Amino acid sequence: MTQQSLTMTVEQALYGYSDGHRQLAASVQLSSVDAYELATRSDLASNARLGPGMSYVCGFALKDSGAFAFIKTWPAPEMPRPGCVWSHVLVLPRKFLTGQVNLGVLKTLFLKPGSRAAHDEYSRKIEVPRLLKSGVADRFEVQRIISAYYEGRTLHYAELPGEKFEEALLAAWSQQWPKLRAAFQFRTVFGSAAVDDDRGLIVRIGPSNPSRSTNTAPEKWLSAATADATSATITPLRRFLWRYGKDTARPRTAFRPLVELHLADARGSRRSPAEILESFPKPLDAATLKRDALGVTPSALSLTRRLDGEEFVMLAISGQALSSGLISREELETTVGTLDQRDLKRAAIALGSVQDSKIGDAAALSEAVSRVIEPDALSDEAMPISFVTGVLAMRPELIKAFDAARLDEAGILGLFDVAEGRAAEDRLIAAIMSRLPSNQSLATLGRRASEAFVVAVGLSTEGGLHERWRPFFPSRAREVVARGLAELKGSKQVGHAVALIDFSTEHDVKPSAFVEAAGRAGPSATEAERTDLDVYLLVLCRWNPARSIDIIADILPRLRKVALANGFSVRGRALLDRHLPYVSESWDLNKRLLKLLRNVRRDGVNIDRIVERMPLSKDELLYVFDEDGDGLNSLVLRLFWPFNLG
């Protein structure tokens, strides 16, 4: 570190009487505006009565140069005119207020001149050791000054307070960050003299009723601020104030909220985003604080606690963090990416309560959270459906593993346009078909009828298909059977598929295709379901029995047993009634099944295999074979059946 960096430069000027109150010496050339203001402000204050050894101080920013004028005024009774004073002005450049740690050293720089003293001393710059420390100020005096200044109250003294007050004033001033230091004003007012500008600290000398009882315990923020201002070392609060006060829009107003925020952090709690925005309402007000709270800056630089996911959303959106330029889009994406999954869930839940979440900052934040949130989080019932839908739309690869039943119908239908692959579409179709159909859902699945058919079969076997979807398929039997049957597996699925098309025969699919599907590895039908399927297959086979004789041979013996036991379902009996050959003397289904077999034989089809599997009586055999010569031969075979099995 160089010698130059260890010192700070202060300019000075001397004002006193010389045919009027004027500048007598200076180390810097001031503009006429600044020189005039110094001449006015350094003269004896209105109503002031200064006895020997008395003095008072004031401070303000010079309009032209922007430097800060710190003035100490003494009486000059030795001068020829009554009311003359000496005023030593320390002209503090902005660089000094920014770089000088302890302003208490300024007290030692004041030099009261004598009437015969040389003024050359005031024409030289003053070099101040940058890290020079001063003594610890009186705690009570500091507390009074801090309380009065930040609460906007006048500070009353019965008499001029003296050096103890000046030390306390400099301690409170040292505590301030550069921007607040430069805006700090203080003046001494005597008696009932009017004040034309009360924006700073007003110290009024004279009798007055105190505005605050000295027995009242100070508020926590005031105690903390006082402890910091009177500390011999740099405290965490001081670092906090200097980091976060630097870009506040109203430095003086910001002081107390910043102290309270630091206290909340120290207790392990935090102020809510609403409280932060109440204290710093403009988007870029306290920008560093907001960025650190959002977690945008590196954690090594931050002096405040990072907001959780919910608070992050509230501050980012309510504070217009993105649209105001407080943070960039890249910073938003990066910061959201560092949130853990718990905070991402909190953020998502908070986004669900935001109005107009699809526009502006809310939309950008929702997109950022959607990119990185884990799929498992979407199943949490607390997650807003609108957010979940947005994530699935952005990351369609998640649809195939997501339980779309959680979504509302509009959300599901909107995902069809982005769903990738059959598995994803099937998820959406299942979610739609498990609930009451609407005009919109009917139209959507109407364009995907064959896929919907396969999904509906699966839902039907599990009891998850809404009954109002069943009328959807019979009129589409030709399409859905032709394309969907190949995807079915097991007799149970095929049986439910047949029921879904209401046993329609309005298609061109061969019975063998149904048998093949039923024979694939898959869930097995119940006995009742198997019987209905057999009935349907028999109905299909009767149009071309010669080509379907193997199927007939398999199912007809089973159906005859059911007929003998009168065990058909209402639906099965109705089908058989409609499609079996008519027998004038009886509606007995057994005889009608046998007539079907007889008709098959009459068409030239060999029915021996079928008869061999059916324990028919002599009369039934005679009926089936129609009592012709061939029939008699078949009858003989039947009578000697046990001897022909080997």
C-alpha cells in the first residue's frame, strides 16, 4: 500500500471579519456561488449569544462543487465590531466522504484563529491518515442524535452541548454510508429562530419540553444503531449498512429499515418481501439488497439471508425485478437453477397465486422454474394445476410418466398438441376417458378414435372408464376394430373391446383376428366375459362357417353347456336370439345351436370334430344329421364313440 493511499486530502477555508464577514484564506478556489454560501452560513447564527470558550458546528453540501462544508464557529470578541465570529471550514470532497473510515478525526482538524495569527495555515491542504481512529463517543449523546435525525425530530439542548456533542455527531456521521454522508445536514439554531430548511438534523438551543422521555427504553433498531456507532471496531451492522445503503433512493429513510433487516437476519428470521418493498418501493431502490436477497450475487458477497422459493417469487414479481433491469434474464435462469427442489416447489405454489402469471416477469419466472423442477414435484397435490400444465407443455417428455388425471380437461386437451409419442397420448386419453365427456373432449378423441379405443379397453378392464364414453365406439366399430384389435392382448381385453363396440358386426375383421388377440399373453376373461365373447365369435363365424370351422369347433361345445344351464347374460341371449337360426316349434337356444350346426353340415362342412366334443343324445344326433344316410353313419360312429377314442 502506497503512502498516498494511506492518506486523504481535505481542503479548508477561514472566514472572519475584515470590513465585513468574508473569506480570509482558503486552500482551494471556490466558485462565487459556493463562496457566497459559505460566507452566509459561516456568519453568526440568528439569536446566537456566544460566551468565551463556546462554539457550534454546522454542515451542508456546497451546491456548485458538491463538496461537503463542515464548519466550526467561535466568537471573536477581540474584533472591532460586536457579533464577529471566526469560522473554520473543512471542505470535504466526495472522495474523502467515501474513503475516510472514521470521521471523528475531523474534530482534531479545527483550528481557532487569533486576531493577530497568520492565516497562511488555512491556505494549505490537510492530509488526514485514512485509517486514523478517534475516541469512542458518548453512547447517550449518539443515541439522541441518531433518534432525532432518523425520526425527523428537532434535537433540543438548554445550552450549547460542547465537544461531547461534536464527538457523538461525528460518530453518527461516520456510521453513514457515502451517499447518506453526502446528504447529511446539520445546523445549530438558537432560541425561536426560524429554520428555512429542516431536512437535516436541527439542534435547537434554548428551553424546550423534551419530545422523548429519557426513561423510555430505546427501540431495538435504535439500540443496535447506537451500539454500532460507538463501537471501536467495524461491526457487521456497519458492513451491512454500507453495502445495502449505497443504492437506496432515500438514504435517510432507508436507515432504520436496513438496521431492522439486519436484526432480523441476526435472529435467524427475515423480513417478508412485502416489507422490503414497502421500505424500498421502486424497482431499483436498494438494488444490491434485493439482488442479494434474491440470491443473484455470489453468496460470498452477500450479507443478508437469501429468500426461500415463495419469497423469491413475491419479490421478483412484485418488485418487477426482470422488467426493471434489476436482474437479467440470464441471472434469473441461473439463480432459479441453484434453488433446491423444496424451494422450487414453494416457488411454483407461489406462482399459482399470481394474477396474470402468463405475462411479464411472472411468465419468465414460471418458465425458469419449469425448466428445472423435478418431475416428482408435479405430483404434489399442493402444486397449482396451471403451473403443472405449463411444465408439461414446456417439457412434453414428462407427459408419458405423469398422472394426467390431476389436470383439468382444458389442460389435458391443450397438451395433445405437444405430446410426444403414443405413450404420452395414451396418458392424456386415459385421463379424458375417466371423466364425463364434453363436446370438446368428444371432438378431440374423435380424431384419435382407434388410439382411444385401445385405451378405453384398458380402462374398462380396470373399471376406470366413464360409462358415458361407451356410446362413443359402436358407430366407429369399423375404424377402431380394424386398427385397434392388433394392440389388444388376452381374452379379457378382447371381451371388453367387443362390449365397447356393443357387439357390432359392422366391420371387415375376420373372427380369427379376434381369436388371435385373445390368445396373446394377457389378462384372462371371467367365465361370463368369455361366454359373451364366444357368443360374438359364433355370430361372426356363421357368415362363413367353412372358413371358421376351427373356431366353431372350439366355442360351440362351451356355448351348448351354457345354453343347457340357461346361463347366458342378457346381452348374450339377445345376440343369439337375433342371429341363431329360427326353430318354429321352440325358442330353446340349445336346439337353435344344434340347428346352426345342422345348417353348417348342410353347407358341406365336416362337423365330425364338433360332434365328437359334444355329448349329444340320440334325438339330438338325428336332428343334427337330419336323419339321412350319412347321418346314420355318423350316428353309428356316435354310438360306438368310447371305442374310437384310442
